[in-house]
Amino acid sequence: MENKHMVELAKRGVTEIRVVHVKSLQQKLFDVAMFAGVLWITWKMMSRVLDKMNQAEGDDGRSDELKKKIIKSLNKAGRKIKWFHTNTYEDALLEYVTLPNQMTITFDDIGGLGEQKQSIRETILLPLKHMDSLRQYSALLCPPTGVLFYGPPGTGKTLMAKAIAKTAASTFIYLKISAVMSKWYGETSKLITAVFTLAQKLAPTIIFIDELDAFLGKRRMTDQTADAHSKALFLSLWDGLSTTHYQGVIVLGCSNRPYEIDEAILRRMPRQYQFDLPEEVERTEILDIFLNETLNNVDTNLIASKTEAFSGSDLRELCKVACSLPLQEALSQLPPEEDMLRNQLDLSIRVVNSQDFVQSLQKVKPSWVNAESYRKEKLSSDLRKRNSQPQNESEEEESID
Ligand SMILES: Nc1ncnc2c1ncn2[C@@H]1O[C@H](COP(=O)(O)OP(=O)(O)OP(=O)(O)O)[C@@H](O)[C@H]1O
Ligand SMILES: [Mg+2]
């Protein structure tokens, strides 16, 4: 302000002048934008810190990497999966998502079980692949929300599930029960819920539960409250899949004790496949698969006729033992063990033949046979002991007298 004006004001009695800065509209807008920016950055930083703090135990930020791997592998297998957001509980389950490129078993690796393979192709694989078009046509054509494989041990149930994972254009969650059973109260429910929400985010998805009876066995009065609650929650989430429009999630369970599974669970598994011990023709097919890559001179029809009541895994054991015989033979012709360790091995091993198999049959029996004969032996020895006890006691009594 010029001096002239100051003097003028002083003459009029003005003793104090205050300078007030009035902001223009542009300046005000700039301030608001700055404030919003600072708020946004603070919010982002806070949520990052909170995210880190919330990360599940043992997760050191690997979840993003896992997600990238899952997306890449599924897209390679013909899926169109985009980036998906997950909470900490879903993150903890990411490692149970089996990637198609990790799977090696195909339907060709399974001997026998022709009817099961055919039906699985028609009722699970095909509808899963063409889910969208079938859903538009009729909801009745959608794949079932629950499938059960049951039968004796070693008959190819898990193998079939793996082949489905390889063949189906779907996500496969190999659920380990230990993964959802947390020691912390309330965590189990959140993890069980996460199984279903993650499955829906990655649908079509197969949730595979091996040894289903161990997790979803008959509910008993003696069940811990937490166990009963987990089962009830699982059932209600499972129901949610079918009551809303079809979401492309199948729960596939395996069991060799289907009578131990809760009836409510069985009701939710309308599609059930029995896996029996293989018949003779099926045993030939299985033996052919096992011996496919081994030079051999084996009449698989003959061996199949001699292996009644053998399961697929028993046949595998038989093949292993038979194939080890030519090796043992070759080793026995080498100098003593000390020399073998020093010198380089130069073995000429003959091809395995039917005679090796006949010899191995002396050693390898169906797995249940050993257990059964042990049970019988134990029973009869217990019986013998019990029968001899009263006699001893009466003898003792007599000697006291
Ligand atoms: N039908 C089959 N064809 C080829 N191999 C088989 C077949 N059945 C069983 N096997 C062999 O037996 C092994 C065990 O099979 P698998 O794990 O599928 O049995 P399972 O029915 O799931 O048994 P469990 O009820 O004990 O879990 C397989 O890895 C495979 O080598
Ligand atoms: Mg199994």
C-alpha cells in the first residue's frame, strides 16, 4: 500500500490494518484435491500394513505368486481366468489347488473300470466343459453337486479322481482335512467357508476329499461341539451350491467305508460309483498298463487268471516283486559285495517272464489276506489261552488244597 494512503487512513483514526488472504476457487479445488490424495495414500498404506498383519500363519506373501501360477496354468489348459481377489483364509487354501500341469494320470492309465469311466465322462466331464450352454437348455443337465467313489482299498478311486483332474477343464482343489481343521476356535468355520468361496471364484471346480468318512462320518452324540458345527456348516454351504443357480462346483469324495458316512452327506451325493476288485479281464488290462514300458515276456492273461481277489495296488506290488527277480539273479552272479561296491556295476539283466510272476505269487498275496489271516491266528490263539486259563486256575486251587 502506498504511503499516501497510509497517511490518509491514519488521519481518519485507523490504527491497525489486517491483511486477509481470500483464496480463489481454483486454489480451493487444489487444496481439496491435495487433501483427498493424502487421504488416499494413507488409506492404501494402512490397508497394506493391515493385509500383511492379517496374512495367515506361515504365509509370507506367497499368495500372489500362487495366484499367478494358478491363473497361468488354468489358462494354458484352455480356461479364461482373470485376476481374482482373495481373503486371508482363501489364501491359506491356494496351495491345495492342483494345477493341470502337475497331473500326470490320464484315463488311459486306468485299467478296467470301463463303465465308471464312460459314466464319468457323460455325467461329469462333458457337462462341466459345456456348463454354460447346458445351463441355458435345462438345469437338470447340470453336473451333480456331489459324487462319491466307494469300494475296497487299492481299486483306483484316487487314481480316477486324479484322471478327472487332468482331463476336466476345471479347477481341482485337493482338500486335506488338516488344512481346514484349525486349533483356533472360529478359524475352522472361516476356512470351511473359504473352501466354497474359493471354489466359486475359480469355477468350474471339483473339491476332492479323500477318505471322506474321516471328515464327514456319522454324527454322534459324543462329537465335540466344534466338530458338529463344522459338519453342519459344510452341509449348509454345500446346499448353497444347489439352491442358487448352478455354480459349477462339485464335491467329489472317496471312501472305503461308505457305511460310516453320515446319511445327510450321502443324500447330497446322488451320483455314486462302486469300485470293485477287478475281474480277470480287468486284471489283464491293469497288468498290461503296468508292464507297458518294461521289456517283458509275460502272459498277462495267465497271471490274471491266477490273481483272483487282487486289487489294482496288489497287482502293482506283484509286478514290482516279479521285476526285481531278474535283477536279484544278475546281482547274485556278481563277485562278493565288497567288490561290487568298489567296481562299477556292469549288469546284464534278462527280461521278466511269466515264471517270475508265478514265483512272486508265493510271496505277494492280496493285501487284505495277510491282515485276515493275522486276525484269524490272533483269534484262535486268544481262544486257546482262554480255554487253558480255567484249567490252570483249577490246578492252582487243587495245589493250594
Ligand atoms: N484300475 C487300476 N488301473 C491301474 N492302476 C491301478 C488301478 N487300481 C489301482 N491301481 C494302482 O494302485 C495304486 C493305488 O490306487 P488308488 O490310490 O487309486 O486306490 P484307492 O482305491 O484310492 O485306495 P484307498 O481306498 O486305499 O485310498 C495306484 O497308484 C495304481 O498304481
Ligand atoms: Mg484313495
